[in-house]
Amino acid sequence: MIEFSKPAIEYAELWPLLLVFGLGCIGVLIEAFLPRGSRHHVQLGVALVGTVAAFVGVVLIGTGLEDHGEASGSIVAEGAFAVDGPTVFIWGLLLLIAAAGLLLFAERKLEGGLSAFAGQAAALPGTEAEREASTRGLDHTEVFPLMMFAVSGMMIFAAANDLLTLFVGLEVLSLPLYLLSGLARRRRLLSQEAALKYFLLGAFSSGFVIYGIALVYGYAGTMGYAGIYEAIANTTGNRAMLLIGLGLISVGLLFKVGAVPFQAWTPDVYQGAPTQVTAFMAAATKVAAFAAMMRLFYVAFGSERWSWEPMLWLIAILSMVVGAILAVAQSDIKRMLAYSSITHTGFLITGLIGIKAVGEAGDGQITATQSVLFYLVTYAFMTLGAFAIVSLVRDSGGEATHLSRWAGLGKESPLVAAAFSLFLLGFAGIPLTAGFSGKWAVFASAMSGGAWPVVVVAVLTSALAAFFYIRVIVLMYFAEPQGPGPSVTLPSLLTSTTIGVAVLATIVLGVMPGPVLDLAAHAGEFIR
Amino acid sequence: MSTEPYILLSAILFTIGSVGVLVRRNAIVVFMCIELMLNASNLALVTFAKANGNLDGQIAAFFVMVVAAAEVVVGLAIIMTIFRTRRSASVDDASLLKY
């Protein structure tokens, strides 16, 4: 008979995570008990205040982390979570993205007083019921609690310190996103199709993850990352099981970040989902999944580096090349940005295979963790801003996402075109934008880690990628508009704030990357 | 007790599930195949728990069941919506998004 004892939960370190999860639950209660008219404002207010409170909490936890030399922080909840420097950094970033995402979700000016989400998801497209829902001004305010659940899943995912927590976090972050992708007000068939594809492929990949977890557990005899590290270092067990398990878990994580060859869902889902959801999802999922991937590879499989590093070399090269080549051929702005996000996944993996620990890095050299954390910050803000602008360029049928509709935008709305050009230049990695400092960081880390072939490919694909970004800029400024031309709907303060913050972040991180790089360096390494 | 037959069975079930996802057309059947993959993992987890002599794997199996139930709720809702719109649950018919 095995004795059970009460687990110790360190609420002092975990409360921001629990708070965000609680916000999701409160949101469900608001949905159930408040009259329809007041839900939108209450939901937004509660979620926003809660997110800001959680952010303050994360900052406080970050300043009070225990110092252990290279890493700082502690392992909490009986080994389920690690609250260390990188965790706190990622949590803070996720909560900022969540706040920006909330502002975008709450935007009601673009659809003339209605949100971007379906009035009634159950009403069939093109029926009387749908028109009635629209004329009665119905809104799905469930999107706010769904987003809070997704954010709490991401926070779990980023802090997971054993394989089971990793799996639970993966599912808690994915399930709300499947639903959110299917809730668009316009082009509902595309949106539903995106949800179906995302769901089936996402569930398929999580099946691989859990089988991989089972095999690694069978090899190591434990789910904890530290235990797996010990087992790999000492054991003489069945290595085939370990390697197959490692491969299967990697499939799931690489699927979530949209790396080639697991990228097939990315363009479809990015295009079909409501643009506000795409903005949030593109930024936040990548942040959380890269945090989880780094912790898994560095902490649990750190002593197995020689078997996963070649795999990541190959996947980084494939992601950059395939993403850049296919992006050139796109005629839809959202699809083009989706393929560009696949390229950026490749750049992020390039950073991930750089030098591992502070100890191995020379003076002034940038470590892999530091470079990836910094790149995630730059990428997140540029993505949020770019998709927020996509939601503004509209015609009578909703968003005008076809590239030809963007011709002549520079004359129509110089400000929006200028901001979008800035984000595109940032994606391309032009100096004095955030993208340049991010790219510099990951390339420097990969170079000093000896991955110079990957860096060569990365530089070449950056040049190729610059072509299709600059093509859009040329289109906006130098092409004559076709037909009635594009029109920019003036957003309310909510979307404008998000775009403003993103523009500011893109410029500041490009001109003065120092403070955020220091912060990433201060986060230190992953704790064991 | 030898645990190998159970691992072998779970690997066979997992393979049937993943091949099913790739070859079947009906979204519901695809989804059932995914559930089969999750249950194959459950069998592996429980067997490894027995082999390793600790309870981690059995607890994980409970979590996988909860996750599978949550996935059914979300997944069937999505498949239902698309079936009502298109009058078809075939994954080949939903093909507006491409290239």
C-alpha cells in the first residue's frame, strides 16, 4: 500500500497563473448570470484588470527569485512547475500579449458597433437566424473567458517541469484556440474550415505527444525533467524507446510552433480565423511553445543534445527555406504573414541550437536562451501590430485581405501604410527595427554554438524574405489602386493603442535593444 | 508478469489509430482514430507504471482521459457546426482554404 501525502503548493509563486485561470472561470459565470447588454464591458473590464494584476504579480515574483548562480528561481508544486527567470520573462510577455489581444478582441467600431466574432455561432451562415442575430446586435462575449483559458494554458505550458504538466498545458492552450478560430463574423465557412483543420491536426499531434511521453516515462521511470536528465545520464536502458519518445514529443511541439514539415495548418488557420484571433494566437502560441521546447530540450534532454541537435538543424533550415519560398507565391496578406511566421520559426530554432549555458559562453557572448527570449519579444509585438492593421483595411465584404486590394494604400491612408511598412521592414530584419536586433541575437548565438551552416542559410533566406516584404511596400506606395481602391476603417482607441504600442516597441527594440537584452540575460538559465 | 505484450498491443493500436487518421475521410471517424491513439497511450502509460513500480503513469492515464473528454466536447462541436453548414462531414469537402 502506497501512502498518499498532501502535496505542497507554493501559492506565492503560482498565483498569477491561478489568477488568469480564475479569470476564465469568472468570465463563464458572468456569461451565465449577467444580462446580455452589459456583458461585453464587464467581461473586458474584468479580464483586463485581472491581466494587469497578474502582470504586476509576475514582476514582483521576478524581483524576488532565489539566486542559484547561473539560474534563479525554484521548483514548485511537487516538481510540476519551475518558476525561474525564463518562466517569469515568458509569463510577463504572455500577459502583455494577452492584454493587447483583449483590446483587439473588444474592438467594435470596425463592424459598425459589433465585434469581429459571430453573433451566434450556432446559426447557419446565410440563414434568417444569422441575419436576425446580426440585426439584434448579438455578440459572442465568450471569447474573453476562452482567451483567458488559453493564456492560462500557455502559462502552464511555459512553466511545465514534468511531462504530464506539459501535456495538460498543451491541451488547455489548444482547445480554446480551436473554438476561437471558428467564430468569425464574416467569411464563416472559411473560419469553420480553419477550426476543423486546426482541431483535427492539433488533436493528431497531441496524440503523438502523449505516446512519446509514455515511451520516455517507460525509459526513465519518471515524468519529472530532472529525473529524466538523471536517467539519461546514468542508465543503460533501452535507448530506442528514449529516442522514439523524444521524436514523438518533438513532433507535437514543432507542430505548435508551425515548423516545417508540420506547418500545413498554419496558413489555413491564420487565414480563416478572425484576424484578431490570428494576431493573438500567432504571437502567444509561439512564445509559449518555444519556452516549453527550450525547457524540455535543455533541462530534460540536455544530456542527449547530440541526438536532437541535428534534427533541429534540419528543421530550422527547412522552415526558413520553405516558408520564404512559399510566401513569395502568396496573394493573400494573411497567408503571406502566415508563411512569414513559418520562416520566423526557423530563425527562432536557429537561436535555440546556439550555445547552451552561460558557462560555455565567453564574455559578452549571447546565450541561446537569451537570444530566443529576446527574439520572441520582438516577434510578438511586430506580429500583433501587423495583424491588427490587416483588420483595418476593409471593403464592403469585410476585410480586404487580397494583396491587389492593398495597392495604393499609401495615398489612401499614409499613417496606416507607414505603420505596416515598419512592421514589414521589421519582419525583414532591416537595421534600426526590432527585427534586426532579434535576428542579430539569434545568429550570434547560433554562430558561437558552431551552427554556421544554419546561419548561412538563415542569412540567405532573410534576403529572399526581404523581397516579398518589400514587394508589399512597393504595392502600397507605388501601385495604382484597382477599382474603388482600398479603404481604411478608423478603429476605436482599443486597436489604435495596440498598434501604437507595437510601433513603439518595434522602433525602441531596434534602436535601443540593450535594456530588454539585459533583462533576458538577467533571466539566466532554466533551473533544474 | 511480462509487460511486453501490452506494450506491443499499445503500439499496434497507436499505429491503427494514426493510419486511420491519414486514410479515413469522415471527420467523425478521423476523430475516433485520434481517440484510439490516446487510449493506446493510456495502455502504454499504465503498463510502464507497472513495469517501473510507481504510480506516475496511472495518474497520467487519468489526466489523458479527462483531456480526451474535453477534446470530444470541443471537437464534436466543431464537426457538428461544419456538418450543419455543409451537410457533409467529409474532411475532403472542406477545401476553401488552400495554396
